[in-house]
Amino acid sequence: MDNRDKITILLAGGRIVQHSDGSELTDEEAANLLPQELQEHTVFQKWSFQPVSNYTLRMCSEIIEMAAGFINNDGAAGVIVTCGIQCLAELAYFADLVWDLNPPIIFTSSIFNLGVPNSQTVLRLTQSVKAILSGACTGKGSLICINDVIYSPADILEVSNFNRSWVVGFSDAPLGIFKQPFDDYVSLRQPRHRSVQKLNSPVARNIPILCASLGDTDLILKALTDKRFEELDGLIVSGVGDGDLPSSWIPLLKKILRSDIPIVLTARASNGYVQANEDFEGSASQLIEAGLINGGFLSPCQARIKLAVGLAAGLRGDDLAKYINRK
């Protein structure tokens, strides 16, 4: 069958294409999911159905490479990827950092399983297809279709794990909307400038996130520096307030920095921003002066992905810091 100019729907898992008993969507069910007028525009492909908690960044890279192959080799008009909603935003954000093709890649999911009364499987897939067919998503990179709107991955925040309003948009308005659930897509604005990186090596694996909390000690960080910390590719630290950390962390972080392992400082607030306003032991200003990279508006999860991509692109030192800082 000729799949040229069709939209490839890559079923990479998630409750959106999984029954409540854990069974996967069958080929026959997939063929009849969409309204009949859209079926001729789409083709379904299956990929490993795994919980996103088992995903690695290299697996994410494989998904993106596979999606690019559908376009470069099969002539697909765009790609829609389903996956677990828990890490949907992170996977889409990873894609946005490396996706250099004009046809869009759209990620979608649902909190509720396929076939249950609250499931939005048909709606989400229909809206994703209509968004690509509109032509308004061309050249806009990686996108997320959720809650009757299209978002840029950098502009959303997960706020719930149990209801349909699992995500809120922030920073800017959605890129576009569906006026009524099954209406055509209406574009509202352009996404912010994207800096796409070409990966020169496999994506870094060992980039943990350490989050500070009230009264926190240095026990975990000390264990990290005492045992094989040279295996780290990088480290993300998430500070309180403006990005401040316990003062006892500073000598341990400096020990890591002396091994040329990059450390990115982020704020732990849901919509936080690292601000170097005050000067005290453990303050964001002193941490940045000591050599930590200012993560700015990046969430800890976004910073981890962006650092991994930057390292895989061969960026180091000031070039890596500039890439992390760039919106």
C-alpha cells in the first residue's frame, strides 16, 4: 500500500490505545477509530508498548528517528505519536529540540483507557489528524494535542494525574484551538524561535535530578560524590525559591564541577525561574558564580533533556551554557 502523503499514527503505547485490561489496540480497531472521511488520510504503525517509566532518552531518540523515517522514506505528511500521558510533555519537548523537518510531529494521549466512558481516544486522534491536514502546523516542529488545543511542548505544565485537565498552558497562549471538539483546527500564533540540534553521538544517559527541600541534608549528594560520580554525564539540581540550595551542597557540587561534569541549576517551583538576586552561602548567585549553568525558566525535567541533547550535539563549556540559557 502506498503511504505517501498520508499521516502516520505511531502507536507507542499509552492508555489512549490500550484497553482497561491492558490489552493493546487491534489492527481492526485501529482501522475504525477515526471518522470515515479521515481514514483514507492515515496509516497506523505499532511500536513497543511499554510503560513510559521504562523509557530511556535513547528510546526516545529511536522514536524520533522512526518518525523521521516515515517522512523521509515513506513520504508521510506528518506523524502522530501516542504514548503514556505521564511523560508526554517530556517526550514532545525532546522531539522539539531535534526535529528539523517541515512536516509536524504531534504527540497525544489520554488519562483514561480506550473504550471506557471518559476516554478521549477518538477525539484526540481526530483533532491531531485535522491539525496536520490544516497545514497550519507545518514548520512548527513538535507539538502536543490535548484538551482541544495545540501546544508547544515548552509551554505546558502537568498538574494532575487523575483527571482530563491534567495540563495547563503557561507563558503564552496555545498555538491553536478546535472551536468545537470535532471542528477544524484554527491557528492562533507562531511558536517561539526553536534552536534545533543535530545529534553527533548517542544521547547522554546518566543525568540525575536532585531536588532540595526544607531542611534537606547532603546525604544523597555526598553518596553520589563518594561513589563513582565520574560516571555522571551531567547533573540537574532543583533549588528552593530563586534556585537556592543548602550551603552544605556547595563543596560537593564544586567537586563534581572539577571533573568537568556540567551541572544545571533550576528552580523547583512549577512555573519557576532562577534568579540571582541575593548573595549568601547557597544562593543562586553564588552557585552560578561557582560554575553551575543557569537553567532560567527550564523545569528540572526540561533541563535534563536539554542538557542531554546539548551534550549529544557536542556542545561544551560556554557553548553548552548558552544553549541551555537560550529560550
